[in-house]
Amino acid sequence: MSTPPLRVAIVGGGIAGLAAAQGFLKLQQDGANIEINVYESATKFAEIGAGVSFGPNAQRALRMMGAGDALDLVAGPADDYPDVWFDFVVGEAGEQSGDMICKVRGKNAARGNVHRADFLDQLIKRVPESIAHFKHRCTGYKPHSEGVTLQFADGTSAEADVLVASDGIKSSVRRAMYERKGLDLQKQQAVYSEWVAWRGLIPRAKYEEVWGKGGHNKLMLCGDKKHILTFPVRGGDLINIVGFVQDLDHSKLGDRTGPWSEDRPKEEMLSDYANFDKKSLTMLEAIEKPSVWGIWWLPKIDSCIDDRTVIIGDASHATTPHQGAGAGQALEDALFIANILSAPSVASAPLPQRASAIQHALEVYQRARHDRGSEVAKTSREAGLLYEFCGVKGEGNDLKKMGDNLRTRMNWIWDHPMEQELQAALDALEA
């Protein structure tokens, strides 16, 4: 008799969860002995926010999962700067205003800037309705000898062989994991990054009124304790603007205890950037309805696995946006967990050996992914400080030192030998 398929439950229908579903579905089509169900707390799959960046590593991960066209369909047209991630320029008023710091380049780096909702919509189209379960907010789980029981807020439950949780920075599964293991719950909580982000979109025509027609539209405008980035979305018709401001005294945070976003008066945003130059302020003025977002992140947690359970994406290593690498790490996670759990030695393991095969697979996954994802989160915070003349290696506002750091600091993320690392993980399954 054939071995029953490995039942994989994915909790969370954001980028990490739907990318993992895409990875599993592709491998299932290729013959992997797996069965997938996706559980989402909302009434439908949806994404908020504006722009998201997928670096060269993330683009490779998508293509390895057979979802490269999900990016191609929403990415803007190739321009004269396909390999330029950002032009780093001084945005602050003063003697250095407008000075070029450097160009940061990576293969097709510019092609990875898209509208978050547009990209998610492409992933949604690939998930069969039969495997999507809405209004299922997972609050906990119970591993047992024959699988794992998922517990939902409405009192219902579901059974699986393994739980892949991608329920975000506020992950209930991460909290339940710490409770099960008797770990310090405080250490699994996201912390305030002491940054807020102003966000908005403006038409390309408005942008070109400020920076000139045909001017480069991927800018990182640097200043003291604040910076602004711009890049095109929606096929280049709109320019996404994100302005970061340090909030060291927590005056923006108030009494909030987790990530938040809300519309706020434009006057407040302009006041935050009063020390920036006229072009930067004119661009910000063009945002009709700015919103402000509290930025939180997750310092390295003790573990991302438990018995029959693994957390991926922001649930495992939520990062500040300063390296544009958080979504990319979610895609790498999705690629690795899908391939590792779908391997024949796991998915087709005889039932008496299935539990040990799953545990071995999760340990292999953790060795391959946990340190890297957490290091990206750590260095992202350092990058934000660098952009704001608070460099961690004494760069300050020395443009040459900043440029020397910036030109190469993304290489270890973008040029990661992902294919070799994945093969090494699959080889380790047989060890």
C-alpha cells in the first residue's frame, strides 16, 4: 500500500504563506506526496501597504518555486537603470544637499520593486479555492503521535502532519511555541524599532515636476535621523514614497504596544522633514493622504521549530524595511520549507517513521534558515542608522565612508548561494 500524503497546514495567507503554498503546489504537481491546506484569519486573502522590494535573491527564489511570472506581471518596465537598487543622495538641506553618495547595484535589483497588493493578488490566483480556509485564526497547536492539532479562535480545530506558520510579526503560533517550551514569553515579542514610516503614492508626472522628466526614480534621500526612499510601482505609473523618522523619545509611539498604521495630517509629515531641502519637501507635499506606520522588528528568537511545527517569514524574523530584504527572506523560507518537507524521505516516509522524519526535516530547515533570517533583521537596523548619518562603524555624515559601506553591504544577501544551500539541506535529510 502507498504511504498517505504528508498533510501540511499553512497558517497565514500573506506573502510568506502564499509563497510557501506555491512552492508546495509546484512540488505536488511534480509528484511530491503532499496535501496542503491554508488557514487565514481574515475573510479573504488581502495585503495592506504600498511598495515592497524583492532583491536579486528573492527573485531567484520565486523562479525556483515556479512563480517568477507573479513578479514579472506586476513589475514596472525595465528602464535605463535595471541594476540600480537606489541612488543614495543627501536630501537634507545644507552644504551637502543634493550630493551623490553612491549608486547601489545588484542584478535586476530595480525589477523587484512592486506594489505589495498587486504581487499578492498574483499569488492568490494560484491557490485553489478548495485548499483555502478563511475566518480560521489559529490560536495554538497540540502535537501528538499521529500529527498536530491546530486550534482556532472559534473553537474549531484541524488536523495535519506538520504545521507551517506564517502568521506575521504578532504570531500566535510563535507565542504558543514559547508557552509549550516553557520559554520566556517576553523574549518572543516584537520590539519597537524607534522608527516610524510615512507612506504615500504620487503620480509619476508629479514626481517628474520635482526631479525632472526622465530622472532616476529610485532615490534614497539621506539626512540626520531620517531618510526618504522612492521607487516606481503599478507599471511605473505611480511612485511609492516612504519616509523614515527616528522616534527616540517614543512621542509617536504613545501607549501603543505593537505595529500600527493610521492616516495623519500632512502638516505633521512636513514638519518632521523641515530640515530637508526644497525638492524633497515639494515631493512630500504632493502626497494627498499620507499615513504613518509604527515599525517593529523581532530580535533573534531561541528557535523557529517545535514538534511538528515551524514558523517562517515575519513570524520568525520580522525586520525593519531598511534593506528591502524582509519579503525576500520570507520567499527564501518558503522555498526551503516546501522543498525540505516535500522530499521523498519525509513526505513518503513509512508511517511508523514519519514523526522522526518530520522532526529531522525541521531541524535541517532551522540550521539552514534561522541564523540567516535573524542576521538580515539585525543588519537591516544597522542599515537604517547608516542612511541617517548614525553609522555603526563611525561613518556619520562622511559621504565617502558611507559610500564605501553601501556599495557592498547588500552583497551577502543578494548573492547568497541559495541553490547550493538548498541542495546541502536536501543532502542533510539523508544523513
